[in-house]
Amino acid sequence: MSDSFWSRYKEAINVRADLRDVFVRSHERYATLDGVRAITVLLMVLFHVLFGIVVLFDDNFGYIDQFILDFPRYLGWMWQSQGSDPLFVLCGLLVSYTLYREYDENRNLDIPRFYKRRLMRIMPLFAVALLIYLPTDKDNIGHLWSNLIFMSNYIPGERHVIPVGWSLDVQLHFYFLLPFLILLMYSIPWRISFMVGLIVASVAWRYYIVARNPEIYASPFYQIIYDGDFGSLLANQLYYDIDVRIGAFIFGMLVAYLHYYHGDRIKAFFSRHLLFNAFLLLAGFAMVVGALSLPIENRYSEFYQNFNPTWEVFGLIPLDLETFNLLFLAFDRYIFTLGLCILVLLALCPVGPSHWVNWILSWRIWHPVAQLIFPIYLFHFPFIVIAAVLTFWTTDREAITTVATYQVFLMFAITVALTMAFSALTHVYIEKPFLTMRERDGVRDHSAIPNTIAAPVIEKAQA
């Protein structure tokens, strides 16, 4: 058995071809989604670099305050922890698209095969990540079992060995539910309404979770930086579990459904109504920018200083800080996700102004990052530490009292460069061989969405 596996593994390794595929985009098929994937993981790394600096100051709140005050306000969006939402949207979009196609071909879903290909996609690099992060804490070995069954976020007293392990738990829980959701969806005539209803229900549930925890919305959001107990409470209630994050996945399912079944009609509609296309484009940008614009990290900002209990919205609606925090925590992520999904759908059906979104997301510079998204996602944390040492030229945390903005971006650049180099190795020798073996087992690649700009290229090749 081991000899058979070893021989298959060796046959699946093709270093030159796999490296070329990473750094050279040979076709335009996934160009749009390359941009979405790359920007998603880069934003996640950037956010973790910022919070790495907060951790570096080791609860010296004076240093933290000064760092936040000196950081440019126009870069405040970098403090927003929205990187996981685009990731979940992409998971819902890509994987659902494949299941829609499978159902159309077979009028059914092979659920065991679906679970197998998901595990073969995740487990090889996940196992490597566990080996890398286990030595970082002597107690990690005691939590290994809950990590291996992806249940650390539900078992009291357990914790994640891998810093982003919680999101892998959430993804696996969604993948467990997804085939049944899709089979249920196909059994009813009002499929779009079904998905919209799920999204509305997930929004209502998140609002309920926030509303039943007044200790969360009674404190301004910036407390997550200064109060570890508050940060843990917020994360455990609103961040780590599938029930409060499933909405982003369902949004992805909806975008995939609209593009797969109605993409041509949507594009034709946009062609006839360019003003509506432009309106949607502006609305999508407004939602994304609006959701990222609040100075949630800065407790000294004018926004918080002037937020009086009798403050009125548009001079009409009274709104106190607690009510605002409740609404912010309940709806901000969904506003951001809705805006993102509008932009992704417009990019997948590029007409008129939305061609610009497609053009930006299709830049070839995104391709290498997109190809390495999973290993970058798993392995960037140790390289943040290395980047900090290379940036400040010291391993003495107490010697670092200030951090300039340019040093943040220097750390980010070093982190990305080192992580991509390591990720390329893991991709060639671990990730891609297992994907190749998976395909030889008759399981097709999940990246199934063709970019609409590829149609002329395909037609020309066939001619």
C-alpha cells in the first residue's frame, strides 16, 4: 500500500511545470477570480502584520496608542478584520459552482466523493502546518486531537494550534452541510428565494447573538485591542462558529448560481441598462468602502469622542453608542459581503463600467498569489516574526518603542516575499501532487468558473 502511494506521489511531482503554472498564467480562464483570491489573502496578511505589531508592544498601551495615532487615517481600513469574509464567499462560490455542474450532469451529487476531494484538498498542507505550529507552545499537543477533527471551536477548553485553524473548522462545517443544502435547493422551484431566505435568516441570527450579549455591544469595538477578555468574548460569539459566519458562504452560493444559470441573461440585461450597471458598481463600492471606513481601532478619534447619548442620525434618529455598536456588529460584515458579491458578479459579467473591475481583477500580477493562496494563508505567521526581526534588526521586543508606517509596509513586503517562496515549495512538493492524485482518482479540479473574457479565446482555438 505504501509503495503504491509512494510511486503515485513521485509520479505526481512535476517541479518545472508546476512552478511555471504558479508564476505564469497560461490562459485567461480564472483571471477575474485570481484577483479576488489574491487581494483576499494579501489583506489578511496585512491585517495580521498590524496586529502582530500590537502584540509586539506586549500590552504597553502607551506605545499602542501612539502607533495607532501616528498611523494615517486614510489607511484605517487595514485594521478591519474582513479578510475571512471574502475567503468564505470564494469557498461558497467555487465549490458550489462545481456541485451545480455535477448535479446538472448526473441529476444527483456523489456526497462521499465530494467529502473525499475536500479533505484531499485541505489535509496535506494542514498536516504540515500542524507540524510547524505544534512546537510553538508546549500545551499544543494536548489540543491536537480536537484540531484533527476540526472541532476546536465547539469543544470547551480546546484551542487551535494553527492561528487560522478556526476558519478551517468553519469551512469544513460548511462543506459538510453544502451538498444537503444544494439537494434541498434543487427540490424546490424557488431556489434564489431559498438562498436569499438563508441569508436573511443568518443576518437575523447574528443580530440575535449580538443582542443577547449586552457585554459585547456595551463596549466600543476598539476594546478588542486593549482587553483580551473582551476580544475572546467577541471572537467566540461572533467570529469562530459556522452559525454566525455561514451568511458569507451562502452569498457565494448565490453568486455562483446567478452566474452559472443566468450569466448570459445578466450580461445581456447590463448591456441594455448601462446606467443600472454603473449604479450597481457604485453601490458595491459604497458598501465595501462604507463597511471599512469607521475608525474602529482609534479610541481617541473624533468619532468616539463626539458620540453623545443623544446623537442624531440626519438630525432625526437618536442613536447612542451601545445601539450603534449593536447595529455595527450585527450588520457591518453583511454590508461588506453584499458589496463584495455585487462587484464579483459584475466582474464575472463585464459590461460597460464593470469592465474596469474585471480588468483590475484580471491583472497577471495577481496570478502567483492566487495560485498559492492556501499555503500563504496557513504559513504566513512565522514569516511575520522573521519580517519583524529583519525590519527592526533586533530580537529584543523592549527595544522597539515606535513603529513608522513605512516599517509596516516593509514588514508586509518581507512577509509576503518569504511566505510565497516557502509556499511555492509546499505547493510543488505537497499541495499539487495530492491534487494531481485526486484528479487521477476521477475527481476534477474545483476551480470551475470560466471567465467570460475567455470565450473569444476558446472559440478562436476551436476554429
